Amino acid sequence: MDIPCIKWQKHVEEKWTQLDPNQTEWFSSLSEIDQVFELALSQINQEDLNFLSGVSRDYPVQKDPERAAKCRENGNASFKTRDYNAAALHYSQGVCLASQRSEQLSLCFANRSAALLYLQHHQDCLEDIDRALEHGYPAHLRHKLHERRTLCLNHLQHKADPGTPDEEGAGGTEEKQTHLPQCPPGTGPVSSLSPGFSVRFSPGKGRHLVATEGKAAGDVILEDRAYGCVLIPGMERLKGAEGGRERRGVFGTEDRHCHRCLCEVVSPVPCEGCSYARYCSYRCRRAAWEEHHRWECPIGAELRALGVMSQLALRLALKAGLKDVQAAREPIRGQDNGSKPISGRDNPVSSTSTSTDRDAGGDPFTCYHGDSYQSVYHLLPHLSSHTPSLRYLYAVTIATLFQKLSKAGPPPASWNSSESRKCTSQSQGEEDKKKPMGWAPELSLLGSVVLRHMFQLRCNAQAVSALINTGDSAVQSTEEVRIATAMFPTLSVLNHSCSPNTSLAFATGARTGPPSPEPESAATAGCGVTVTVRASRDVSRGQEILHCYGPHSSRMKVSERRRLLQEQYYFLCACEACSLEEDSEVRGERSGSDTGLKCGKCQETLKPLTKDGGAWCVCLCGQRVSGVELDFVLKEVKARLEKAVELMEEDRPDEALGVLQRAGPRSGLFLGETHPLQGQLADAKARAYATMGDWRRAASQLERSVVAVGSQYGEDSIEVGRQLFKLAQLHFNGGCPAPALSIIPRARRLLSLHSGEHCPELQELQAMEDCLCDVF
């Protein structure tokens, strides 16, 4: 949930409608964020605070021993059915819900250690055994933990012996359900531009990135670390069998990932104060506490109700602190409105330059500040572009959050300074009496800065995505999902294109390698979340580096893309893809790739046409199909596809295959081999056949899916690479070495091009190739 929950939106909307016309006009005319925040703060009353408290009850974050016991029971049920991954996740929920130093907490740790032993997470198992004993595990049961410890130590000693074969192989039996690479050993946390690129400025484009020399597809353009990120709560079904019946547990991204570095974790370390936050290690928990969580923890329920953007905006300001905010904001006082005129220079800043390379009098909005807080602060807030009602929603939300934060405890140490008085807005006098004691005046600046980030995030927040396993078949079935929202300072420099020349790969996790003997601060505790931007195709000298903000030419028409971009980012897209598509429409030609629709009479392509006030698809042979009839068929086929997927999740692939085969005649009426839905049907059939062990038929269906995916996303897309990876698996499992060996090079090239050499699929491709070369 990016924006505040519906109940809070409606509450603020009612406040907005109750303003008299003079107040509405005055608020709409404010051009500085400090003024907007102060006015919103003056309108917050106890009713608003009480309403938020009521809404936040729907998002509980307190410890709950009863729920912890229930989670442990669910874990026991999963453990009995040997679904150890689900058991560990249930026990982890219990760990987070149980009170500190309680017997329930010790039982959850002990039970989780048993699941971890079967998952062969032996080091994690040992740590949970120690935690269970530390929290008072019952004396009469401790012999179980001692026996478990012995098993783990024996295994680790066996594995450490270089003369003993490792029976587990590289990965043992560990189950990975999210594919989001961790930072490889030796990588540092510093953001950087690769040589051969420079940041430039022009009035029409603002800051943008340009290649100063030719680059090949796959070359790294930049690496950037997130200044801050927040997990997006989202539910995922985890399936398991119980007593011959299907049982489904519910686990979200917040249950599966570290709340600081986003790495996937099956045995998280809980926050001691709330049941929501959890971490991959004590290192990440300590760093998060120093950066933001000591202030978030008491108001966790309110933050969840107010949405991810509000929480991320607060995190950015808390991490920066008063000193960095003062340094960033002093040069641009009075320039909060992004629509003000700016310089027309087109000066380059190379990959090794910083803002100090520019003349001191330059507009900070035109400078490149690397990965520092200045880069975050000087992103345009586009204040005047937001509608007055949206400005009011953001302002009242942050002002209310501001009040809640002030009542939760003392101000953050990094913000508690008398020097902040010179940076507060000019409004003084009676309004100061409304500010919470102990927080004035620095709290006013904190609230204003959080509001500034809230405005910025609408146009500059970056979705962090991961590949989630969607099936239990022997062949990988994944879906790319958004797991977090982040702010990347350098990535934000890139402009949009509906057909970009870049590909993004995210990495998570704390820094690898031996722990430092010295205490770590928040700034040094691991590399956190990073993104690597690569060229998705060859880039020539002088060409701008472009990134897709969401609407892509392969997924929607130009009119829809432009509408979405205008609504969220406040610009009319004039990229090359939009311009070419628009020109084609003006000439009455169908632009873009094949629609995938075919004529049922002659099998030629159907083309869209608006005639007689209705939508039609027509063929050169004279045959035509109404849009209503076509929509009916598409909905019917989609419904059958969804039903088949549900059946496969319930381990009923034979029934799923029957549903898919019945959808075939209907889909064959109008859908050609290149239609996306035809590709999804073929992919689902491949999954069903693979689950049943019919590898050859599975491969045949997946080959059809590759054709549709290539038509939709492009032959050199990451989507095609992932399909080819699955196809190589099918041929390998089916004992067809020649087809597998012919596919592996292309799959390797595409995965390496988009995801880099540390992509986990590349290791599996190499293992398959080595095995096949030995026997073929």
C-alpha cells in the first residue's frame, strides 16, 4: 500500500471539503513546502489523532502471546506433513509475536531450530538453539536441543573436512522461493557511474545521463545503493498437505524478507518492541534501530495505515539528520516549486565529477551530487503539479504523523539541536504554542522535510522487484513481483522511455565476509539494497541513457502509456516509441508488433478498427469480429487459465491439463501463436506436463510460449531469457541433450546481459552444460 489507507483518505477528503473557499484558495496558492506543512499542522486536532489511532487498529504490531501460540500450532501441523519451509515461516511468525523472555518465545525458537535442521540450515539451527536456551526453554525438554546441537555440529564438521565429499551439493535441500541476488563478496556500498557516461543538464530534460563513448549491450552503466527502502506488505500463498487435504498458510513479503536489506530469510531476528519488523541478523537489526526503527517502533501501526510512501519519506529524513538537511536546503530557500525557471546550460558532469566541479553559484537542481543526501533532497518535488486536494492529503498525513511521532518519545538525537532554529520557517508566535513540547523548533523542520520527500517520491520512488516461485514442479515457475519501494539517488537522474535502452538488476543483503571486531554504525553495517543498470542494447556516443518508469511499449498502447505517465509523473511522453506509434496512428497504420489476433476464416492477422461507433477487428479478406465478442472469448479463456493454475497449486495437474485443453478451441478462434494469452496457456500446459513427468510434451508447449513471449517483449528480452532457461531444464530432465545444449548459450547470453554474471540461473545452466558435455 503506497498511499494511506482508504479510511484515512476519506477522512482527509472530508476535512478538505469542509474548508471555506478562502482557506482552499489560500492553501492552493502556497508555493513553499514549509508553508504547506505549517498550514496543515495548524489544522490537526485531537479528532484527527483519535481517528488515526482507530484506523491503525486494523494494522496491529504489538506482541501477542495468544497469536504466537497459534502460529506455533500451525508450524507443528506443517512440520508433521514434512513441509519444513512452511513450518519455519509459521514458527518465525510466532517468534515475532511472542513476548521477550517468555517460555512461548523459547518454544518457538526451539521448534524453528528443528525445521531448520531438516532444511539443512545448520548454522541457523545452532543459533536458534542458543536463543531457545537463553529465553528459558523448559529444563525437562533441553535434552532435545542438546541432541539437535550434536547433529548440527557433526554435519558442519563433516562439511568442513576437505577430504570428505559433500553429499548435499552446492545448495543442499534449502528451498529458495525468492530470486533476488545478494551482493557478491568484495562489493562495496558506494554508488558510481561507469567510465564513459556523464550527467548533463538542459532546460527541456533537466538532469540526464549521456554516453560519452560507445557501449555494448550488457555493459554496466551505473551501480547505485538505495538511500532508503520500505518493504511492501503483501500476501503470498504457501501450499502444503495436511491429513490428505490441502492447507494454505499466508505469508507476505514482510514475513520472508529482512526489513532493512530485503534479503530473503527463513529464520529472522525479531524486533524486541514490535511484532512487525524482523531482520536477517543482529547486525541489520542494530543498524535499522540506529537509522530509523527506534522512532518507528512505537508508531508502527500508524505508519502501516499511512502507507509505504509516508514511512519511506520519514526514513529518508531520519537517516539524513539535521546537519545534512541544513547543508542541503540552505542554497535553495524559496525554490521548492519545481516549475521555476532554471539555467539553460548544458554542462557535463563526468563519472568522476561531483557537484563541486560546477561553479558555486549553480542551481542545485542542475547538479549531480552522487549518492549523498544532497541528491535526494534536490530531486524536484513538483509541488505545483500536484492537485490541491492531493497536496492537502499529503500535508495533513505528514502533519498528523508528525504529531504522533512527537508523543511517542524524545526527538531523534540527529535532529535535536538548537542550531536548527535558524533553519525553521518564518511562521512564529501563536502557532509555536501548538508544537509539542521538547520538539520545537527542530520538529517543524523535520516535518517539512518529510513532506518534501513525500512529494518527491510520487515521481522518484523506484520499485524493487524479485522473482517469486509460483509452483512446486521440477521446472522453475516464477513471477516477478514488487517487494519494496526505494529511493536511489543516482538512478533518479535517468529519464523515461517506453522502449528503454537499459535493464535493471537488484541485489540485497548485508555485506559478506568475516565480521569486523569493531562495533558497526548504521552507515557501515552492510551494503543493503543496490541496483545495477546495464545497457540492454548497444549504445552509441552521445545517446541518452533511458529507463522505463513502468508503462512499456511492449505492454500497452501509446494512449494508455501517456495517460498513466501524465497522471503520475506530470509529463507528456514524447519518447521515440511513442512518437513512432503516434505517427503510425495518424497515417492509419497499425504500429508496433503483431497484435496476436487472427482471422478465423483465412488465418491472417486481424487489425483493430473503430467503425459505426463501435470497436471491431477486421481482416483483409473482409471478415470482421466485434470487440464485444472478442472480449467475451478472452474473458472465458482467462477464467479457464486461472482455474487451471489453482488446480496445479493443489497438485492436481491432470485436472488442470483438462481445463487447459478445453480452453484450446475457444482460444484458437481468434488468438494467434504470438498472442500473450496463447503464450500463458502454453506455459501453463508445460508446467502441468512437467509436474506429471512428461518432459517432451512440456518442452513442446514451452517452445510455443517462447514464441509468444518473444513477440511481446522482444527476442533479446529478459523474459525470453527466463523462458529459455526453463526450456533448457525441460530438455535436460527429459534426457534430450542436443536440444538442451543448443538452447543454453542463448539463455546464458540473455540472462547475463540483463542480470549479470552473478545471476543464480547462470550457475545452474553451467552445471547442466557440464553434465551434458560429459555424457554427450
